[in-house]
Amino acid sequence: MTEVIDGNAVAADIRDGLTDAIERLADAGSRPGLATVLMSDDAASETYVSMKQRDCEEVGITSHHVEIPPDAPAAELFDTVADLNEEADVNGILVQMPVPDHVDKRRVLRAIDPAKDVDGFHPENVGRMVAGNARFKPCTPHGIQKLLERHEVATEGAEAVVVGRSDIVGKPMANLLIQKAPLGNATTTVCHSRTEDLAAHTREADILVAAAGVPEMIDGSMIKPGATVIDVGINRVDADTGKGYELIGDVEYESAAEQADAITPVPGGVGPMTRAMLLYNTVKAAGEQAGVAVDLP
Ligand code: NAD
């Protein structure tokens, strides 16, 4: 029987596990706070930000929100980030990507105080993660590690294949998997758009992480029997639903599930974990900034 890895259930458990720490911090006068900054009128970005605000409210994290018109000068965004860096009740800062073309994205990542960089994308935090001393692990790969942990998937010595090399998913995922640390120690291959024979690699994977953003590009014939398959893809495709679209993954679920021992669905797999780990990083940041030791789930 293929095990369906239920991201909603694990994410709910992580959120539950955070509430004690949040109340402990609140009692100490340091209720965690997350600031979201939106400089876009893209509907998907607006939805992501409002979901993050709602997630915060549900667990007792104070949410702060700043909206900047997309045609405003870049300085307005940098001034906002500088102000938030100084705000004592803002422990985490998240600038929703993408920012408009006239704003230097890399400069935005560098502008956030690394101690408040709950996405984990500031070069200092990327460097710390690579060096095996992570402060904030990026939310999606961190959430995947938690899924593997909760489902007792052994990474040590496993052949792991990551499809995709983005800065937010593929690269940090591969990096965490090779760390000499719990939930690491995997022999890890990274495939990408220039990989010659993708299937030859994916068929070797005990753990396959698909993060290419190509709908259903990985089918059962590309999966090693008994593998654990983590589908990161969220692809919006036209469909005869009320909304006119549906969300599908990078993995063709039915044929993949026939081969895999365990598999994440889309939706309801990695997505909820990404959201939960943002809350986790915000609570971690708040604890460190307040100098209060908190237990994290
Ligand atoms: P991206 O577009 O930045 O990167 C995609 C990567 O896939 C690239 O490195 C590219 O080299 C590789 N790739 C593209 N086509 C390929 C192919 N045919 N064969 C092999 N490799 C190929 O995307 P991203 O931001 O890393 O996101 C990937 C997917 O994951 C998207 O569908 C995105 O929506 C989704 N996503 C989901 C979550 C979540 O929480 N579930 C979080 C982030 C991203």
C-alpha cells in the first residue's frame, strides 16, 4: 500500500507545537511578529501574502503588513525594510517575490536584517546553511525535511535526486540533504533543465524531490519501486472547475503512486509545510531576539 504523506496533518502538528513557544514568548512580553511587504498587484502574490497573514493570526503571531505601489521608486521598498529592521515587535520580515523589474532583487535580500530573514535567503543565511550552521532553513526544503522525519524516511546513505536548482527550492534542498546532520547524509544528485537523461537519474532515487515547475513531467516509469516521492510543483492548468483551473504537481500522481512507497499529493503535500515553516522560523527569530529559550517542534 502506498503511503500518502499528508502535509496538512504534519503542518497542523507543527503549528500546534509552536503554540506553547508563542505563549511563552507572549508572557515574556515578546509576542512574535511577522511583517509582510508586498510591492505587486499580482493576484497570486496578494493571495500568498494574505494566506501568510491568516496563518500568523491563527497561531497567535502578530502580523504587520506594508503595501507599496508597484510603480513606486525602489527607495520606498528599501526605506520600508530599513524601518522594519529597527522595529522591536517585528521579528521576521518577508518581502513577497517577485518585486517589480526596477527593484534589484538581490539588494532586497541583502537589505533584510539577517536575524529577521525568516525566508533564509540573505547571503549570510545561505552561507551559514551551506557551512552546516543554519540559522533559518528556507521554508520549503525545511518543510520537506520535516515530512521525511515524521514519516521516518531514512536519508542517511539514501540516493536522493532533486529535480530543479532554484535558489528557493532545489539548491537549498540538495544542500540540506548532503549535510552531515540528521535528515542529511544522503548521496544527492541535482538535475535541471540541461540534464541529458533525466529518467536515468530519477530511476536511481530512493528519495525523489520534484521541483521543476513542469506539470506532471515525472511519471511512474521514471520512479524506482519503493521510492519516496516529494512533489513540490504547484502548476496552475486550465480545467473545467468552478475557478477555471486546477493545481497539479510535477509528478503524475496515479502512475507514480503505483511505484512509490510514499508520495505527497498536490495540493496537500509540500504546500502546507512551506507555510508552517515560515511560522516556525518567525518563532525561532522571536526567541533569539528576546533571548528566551523556546522549544521548537
Ligand atoms: P524555478 O522555475 O525557479 O526553477 C525550476 C527549476 O527546474 C530550474 O532550476 C530548472 O533548471 C529546472 N527545470 C525546469 N524544467 C526542467 C526539466 N524539463 N527537466 C529538469 N529540470 C527542469 O521554480 P521554483 O521556484 O524552484 O519552483 C518549482 C515548482 O515548485 C513550481 O511549480 C513552484 O510553483 C513550486 N513551488 C512550490 C512550493 C510549495 O510550497 N509547494 C514552494 C516553492 C515553489
